[in-house]
Amino acid sequence: MSKSDIDKLVDIIMGEAVLKLLESDAAISYDALIDQLRTSMHSETDPQRRQAYARTLSDVRAFKANINQQDGTTERPLFSKDSILLRFNGDPPGSNDKKH
């Protein structure tokens, strides 16, 4: 499997883990994501996907450690459901300006 194939698989696995958290209405945090990835990895039988899970876990842990080191916290949510604002074109929702 080439490096780009592994990178794609890591992205897919990350997306699947986040979707599982969203579907279960669980809190979205680094720790919750790590737990979900670990749980999914233990039930995975495909060697390539297990390798990608290990890399994904390593990447998330490293990113979390870097964030925590920068701001001195031990846990930081990935996002808050109350603060999400979807923007597709840079304008806030409800803008009546037509772009076409």
C-alpha cells in the first residue's frame, strides 16, 4: 500500500470515527475520538486498516499533546455543538445576496 493510500485510509477512518460519535450524540473531544478509534481498531480484522487505525491514533494523540502543551489544558473539545456556524461561501446563514 502506497503512502498516499495510507493517508486516504487514515482520513476515511477519522471520518468514520467522528460520524460514530455524532450518531451516538456523544461529546466530541480528543479523548472521545481516541476511545472511539481504539474501540474500532480492536474489532478490525483487515491488517491495512489496523495499520491505518494505529497511525490515526498516533496522529490524534500527537495533535492533542501539542494543543495541550500550547495552552496548558488537559482536555479541549474539538468543537461545541452550540458554537457551530456552517458557512459555505463565507456569508452567514440567511444572507439574501445572490452569488450567481
